[in-house]
Amino acid sequence: MNKFLEMFELEKSFPKGGGFVRIVRDFSLSLREGEFVSLIGHSGCGKSTVLSMVAGLTAIDNGGVVLAGKEITGPGPDRGMVFQSPCLLPWLTVAGNVLLAVDCVRPDAGRKEKRALAAHYLELVGLGDDLDQRVASLSQGMQQRVGIARAFALEPKMLLLDEPFGMLDSITRAELQEVLAKLCADTKKTTLMVTHDVDESLFLSDRVAMMTSGPDATLGGVLEVPFARPRDRRQVFEDDTFESLREQLLGFLEDQAHPTPSPEKSAPEAVPSFLSAPEHAAS
């Protein structure tokens, strides 16, 4: 496997009640260049913590992250981040918010060239006619489109998405899933996305990485998603394979919600047979 992004034996603890609680332990996973991987699991299992460590926003207690052969030691423009909330500057225009990213990676470009680049990425997300709108006047879905355009405008080596559609209504969510799927397929952008939505993970991903319940969560297994790209939503959802994969993911989540008590606290959690073992997932 060509390891474009490699997370190896990640561990993170946070202060609690005068001590520390370990949120993530021994988390190892690799992504190929151009691959889209979703990270899924119950609330509190450390999905966003893993993403934040890859982003360089959260210090790593043990282990490490290597992107394109370089170890990550902090945040940088080689990783484009999209949060659940758009995180835009409301007093700027749509183009102004995307120009923040363009200025970062193309500081020596002329004003017209920078605006043309911003317009290009906004056109890709369907906002080519809204460059001079104030973002405060936009719907939440349109604001998230601006956030996605800004992330792509950084021309990053990879995208990191933290439940980017979690606050949207179902119709808007489906529309933006389509936008993201096309963008990632066209640009072959390596992507790691945190989501709670099983259907979303299967529609967008090449693989779905499952996290065990937290705290002290780790990688429980990885499910391959075999659908060819480009993907048609109706065809994917009507495919018998989709329903089988969906049942497997839901079964894993159900098992994690009601774990079998073990007399040995240190014993590893069982991995369902339909999932690849964690150590193989990172190889």
C-alpha cells in the first residue's frame, strides 16, 4: 500500500478530575493518495481528536502522523480543514473569504489572478454568481459551500472534514455530498472525514474506518466500499451491496453501544469478522 498519510500508534489523553483520561490509544491507519476515508463511531470515541491531531491542532502524546513523507508537527496549508460550522468571516464577501486561502498559498500573485482563482473554486461549488455577496446573508448550506471552496483554494495535499454537513437539513446535505463527491473525484484529493452518518460514509468513501467506543478508543476495523467512481446516488443506494454494507456498519455500531462485559479490562475488543483487522488496515 502506498502510504500517503500514515497515522501510527496515536495516543491522546486530556485532564479530568485532577487526573487524566485517555481518549485515543494505539490508533494506526494509512491512506493512499487520492483515497477518501470516513472515520465513524459513537460520540465521545475520539474521531474529532484523531482528525485534530492530523490537522496539527492537537498535540500528540504518543505516536505520529506522516503526510507525503513529512512528519506533522503543527498546522499548515498542506491540509485543508472544513468544520461542522463554516467558520467564515461574516463581514467579508464570499470571494473575500476564499481569497484568504488564495493569499496564503499565492502571496506573489496579482490581484486579478487571485480573484480569478477564488472565482474558479467558487464556481466548482456552485457559487460562481455570488462572489460579491456578504456571507452573513447566505443560508447555512451556501456558507458551507464557501468553506469547502476555501479549503480547496489552499491547494492542499489533503482535506480534513469534521462532520461538514452535520448541521444541514437532509436535502441540502444530499446536495453538498454530491458536490464534495464530484470535487474529490475530479481533483483526486486525499480526504479524511469524520461523520456519524452511515449512509453518507458509504456514498462518499473508498473505505470506512470504525472506532471502538470511548474513552480509550482505538481502530476497530476497516470496511472496503467497492462502488466505482463517479457515483450515482440512486444507483448506489439501490445496489444490494449497499444494504449489506450498511447492515454491517450498523451492526458494528450496535455492538459498540452494548459491549460484552469482560473480566479483563486490558483485553482487546472483539473485531467482527467482516471487518479487516486494525493492523492490516494500516499496512
